[in-house]
Amino acid sequence: MSARADDFARVSLLLLTYQQRELLDTAVQAAFAQDCPPIEIVLSDDGSSDGSFERLEALARDYRGPHRVRLRPRGANLGIAGHYNELLRFASGELLITAAGDDISTPDRVRRLVEAWQAHGGRPDLIASHLVDMDAAGVLHGPIEVDDLARWRDVGDWMRRRPYIVGAGHAFTRRLMERFGPLDAGIAYEDQIMVFRAIAAGGAITVEAPLVHYRRGGTSVKPGFESAEDQGHWTERQLDRLLAEMRQLVADAERAGHGDAMRALMARPMRRDRYLRTLLAQPDWPARWQAYREAAPLATGWRLRKLLHSAFPQATFRVKSVLQLFHRRYWRARHEARLKAQRDAGGA
């Protein structure tokens, strides 16, 4: 089934920005350049302080083209989950295609996603695609191939093995969000949640083409730390984010009739979470030892390593800082070697 102009009229391309003033022009122009019948393009900033909203405002005002461009009014910072929840209320489309303010959509992205959706009778609730690795300088590298989501036929398949996906390349339906409700406010990684929801509902598919130039970085990247205290705060934030994801997955599985199975699947990571939080609270040695013993179903080596990290945070910080320095130098050298090889090949 081929896509018609009416199908594109049901599409909203959501461009989400946060503190990306220096990068968002390219992302917005890529959205404007979509080679498809008119769609709704929503520009939305999540409470940036770097002038991102003002730049979106200017780009929306100056746009002259076939698409309908809407700027979401300025608001407070909501975080990833809150931003998605707000956009669901603001946008009008039935198929919602996400684009980040530091990525670049290929001109055929919307058209390819909608054609795939319609080729399956509009049944899939999520459509993914492959991506192209793009570094911080905008240099393109190799493809990033995600899994073929059509192979995940039901919730059981997802529970046996989560698919490898990248949320920056996703499109999803409004009905999917309406069925499962808003995202937990603590969610920072929506990728697996959206895929799980889709597999539990109308299914998910993957377009076999790289449709997004995906810039390295984001909330999952581990930053450098100035102190052991900074490292501890970051670890606690990451635990909060993972716990929010687990809570959401259990709630969504409950709605889909698989609550018991999801709780059983989450039992081990929940036990890890409890153990790490106890150690982060820096109790005395008897309490640490008690937590170590209570977490016995977890691997002995892992429990012991975390116990020692919590007991000697300064030593751990120094060791990790040295390892991180070597890691950065290694990848910088690889990147420079790759660029040199590209330059040499171009001059040949």
C-alpha cells in the first residue's frame, strides 16, 4: 500500500531541543527539507538557557515552504519524559516522528517512514530505522544498524532479549501513548519503553535504511568528574533514571497483562539497585556487610568490588580517572587516524 498525501497530513515531525543553540540550525533545516507532501513540523525547546528557543522562533518565523510549522510556547525545563508528554498534547499528528536538535534527518526520512507504515496497513505502533554515526564535529562515519523489530513478535520475545535500538530514529503512534499513558517524569531513556509498548500493542518494524545522522553524546555519556563526590552524585542520578525505567516497564507490562512476568524479569536489576543505593548512603561497616550478604544472589565478585568502591571512594576515583584518561586518548588517536586515512584516500 503506497502512501498518499492524506497519510502525510496525519504526521507530526517533532524536533526537540535543549541547550543546542549552536547545532540546531542544521537539524531544523533538515526538518524543513523533507521531500514529502506537507506535514506538521513542531519545534519545541525544553527550557534552554542558551537562546535555543529564540533561535527556533526566528527559524519558524522565516520559514517559507509547504510544511506547517508550529512553535511550542516557551516553558520550564521538563526533562525528556515531560517534554514528550507535553508534545503529545501540543502536536496534532497520529504518527509522531522524533528528531533531536543535534541530529540531522535525511531528506527522505519522513517519506520512507510513512511509506513503511502504510505498507503494513498502518498497524505498527513504532517504526525504527538505521542511522549514520556522526561525531561532535559533524563528520560522518560508519552506519549504526539497529535490530529488525519485526522479529520481536510478542512480549515474550522482548523479555528473552531486548532489541538493539536507538530512539533518535523512531516514529510512534499517538494511539500507543494514549493506550499506555504518559511517561514517568524520571525517565531519561525512552527507547526501550517505547519499543516494549509497541511490541505489546500493534507491533514494531524497522526501515532498512539509515535515515538519521546521529551525533555522539547525550545523557548516556559518562562525563568527566572533578571529585569522588561528583562521581557519586552522577551514579545516584543514573540509578534514579534506571529505576524510573524499571518502574515504567512494570507499569506498562501490567497494562498489557504481563505484570508478573515483568516483575520477575526486573527482580535482579531491582536487587542491584537496592544494594548500590545502600552503599551510596555510606553506612558503617556492619551495615555494608549486611547489605553485601543480603545481595547474595548477585555475583560475589561484583558485590565485593562495589563494596570496596564504597569503602574507599577516593582511591576508586583516582583509578577511574586514570583509566578514563587512557580511554579518551585511545579513541582520540583512533579518530585522528580515521580522518587521516580519509584525507589520504581523497587525495589519491
